[in-house]
Amino acid sequence: MSTKDEKRFTQNLDFVNAQYPHMDDPRFLSITNQMTHCLLRFVQFCRCARELGEEDTRCKYQYFRAQCACPESQMEDWMEHRARGSCHMDVLPDRSTAHARQ
């Protein structure tokens, strides 16, 4: 007893991506809570911007993916933190101290 959309959902991944652009990553299949997806995409953008510059095509794509997953108010807040230099997501992995916690 599946509907027409459910059949297309299970058979055609392109249909899924077109209808639900935030669901193309299998790590984030939950539609209701996209905060982890949002955070990951913005961290990827920050790292890319730090290494290649914000005007690089790959970084613009990461920013677009973050915009798809994040609320606009959250993006504005994080971008303000980046402009001030106080964004905690702008740290490259080799300079992180999270692994040193006990």
C-alpha cells in the first residue's frame, strides 16, 4: 500500500534529491532535525574559506549547501562571528584541542 511518490522515492534517487535537496547526504536522513547537517556544512565552508578563500568555487558551493541546511538567522550570526574573528568553527582540525580533553 504505497503511494506513487513513495514508489518513486525508493526507486529514483534523482527524484529524492530534487524534492528534498537537504537529504542527499545519507548521514542526515531525518527531515525534522537538520542542525547537525547545518553545522557540518558550515564548518566545511569555514575550513574551505580559510584554506582557499571565500571566492573559490568550491567554497561557494559549501556555502550554498550550508544555506540549504541552515536557518538564515543562524547563518547571519555565524558570519558575524567569522567577521569578528571569534567563530569557533573556523579552526582547522590540526589546531583543535578537542582531542586533548580528559
